[in-house]
Amino acid sequence: MVDEALDLAARLAAARRLLAPCRSTDAQERSCLPGPAREASLDPVGLYREHLQPRLLNATLGTSAATVVRRRVCAGLVGEVLEIGYGSGLNQPHLPAGVRRVLAVDPSATGFRLSARRRAASPVPVLVVGGDAQALPVPDDHVDAVLSTWNLCAVADPAAALREVRRVLRPGGLFHFVEHGLAPDDEVVRRQRRCNAVNKGLTGCVLDRDVRALLDGSGLQVLALSTYYAEGAPKPAGYFYEGRARA
């Protein structure tokens, strides 16, 4: 449990550092919201999820190790790409020249604001089309590729999200992904399940999703799948599923 405790301490320290800018802008942002949203923004849980959590994820998922994986996953993307969990645009710098446009799906307006510099530095335009990966507001057979990097862990119904991926992909279109999930070792699985409640509350994600089973039940054809423990990552959050699947 030492590595989990150290990881949690690091995330909490990052959260404290990020809280100051969140507080400084919160009153201004609330003044522009309609009544119900303004009231929700006063709720501590809502405040954390909308303002602090995106900043925490931007910091913890923007490491040099994660960047190496992002480059691999983004390689080969072409045409119109739908990205699940666009967040703060951490994949934007790694999009190949063949990408024409990104359709962004993310529930957080704060995350999208954090992506401003990355979008400004990229030749690929980004259009926000929705916030729910389980009900994509995109026609059938519409996009050339779908991109997801460490997002299925945070979707309430990941099976529904993958069915939507299959639906919106053109025939032969590719799903590029890296996810973390269920480990192959019993002891690590026990640690994943012990840590689930805290991790879900802090980062919004479930540690022990069976990604391979979800892919097998999605209607997508898995073309390539690498599974491995990420070097330097705590094992409960560091078992990765990386690959490609075809519609």
C-alpha cells in the first residue's frame, strides 16, 4: 500500500497547488451562469468536479511518460477524429498532419478552457460536440477515427460508450485507445478494489475495469492490443491496455 499512499499524497499536493486559481476565478464564472448552474457551482462536490478536477488531471496526465504513450496512440490518425474525454487537449500536440478536424466530447468547460494554448498552437481545428460519451450527438458512420486516452475508467457505462464508438465510426474506421484497468495479478486486483472509492472520488475513475472484456463485447474488431504495467506508475492504476480496434 506504500506506493498507493505516495501517489495519493502527490495528487492531494497537486490539488492544493491548483486550488488557488480555481478560487480566484470562481466568482466571475458564477456570475455568468444561469440560476440552477450558479447554485450547482456553489456545491463543494460540483465545484471540485468542474473547476479543480480538470486542473488536477491536466497536471497528473501531462507527464513525460504519458506523453510518450500519447504519441504512440495518436500515430496514424487521419481525417475527422472524435475524441472522447478531450479534457485540456493533452493529445492535441500529437495529432498527425492527416487529421482534418477533432470533434471533442467532454463534460468539463474548465478542461476545454485549459486547452486554449494547445489549440492555438495546433493547425487542427477543434469543435466541441457534446459532453457524454454514452450518447454521442454524432450521426451513424460519421467519423474516420475515435481517440480515447485513459477515459473509459471515468465513464459510468463504458459498454454503452464503446457501442457509441462503434456506431459513429465509418465502416473500417479505427478506434485508437489507451486505458488503464483490471490487472492480471490477484494481489494487485485486491489493491485496485480497496483503492477504488478514494480514487473515484479524487480523479473520477474506476481502477478495475475489464477493458478486454468491454472491447470484446463492443462489436469492434480488436486489431492490436498491448497490455503492460507502466514503468514508474503504482500498479493499481498502472496496468495499461493500448491498441487499435476496427469498426
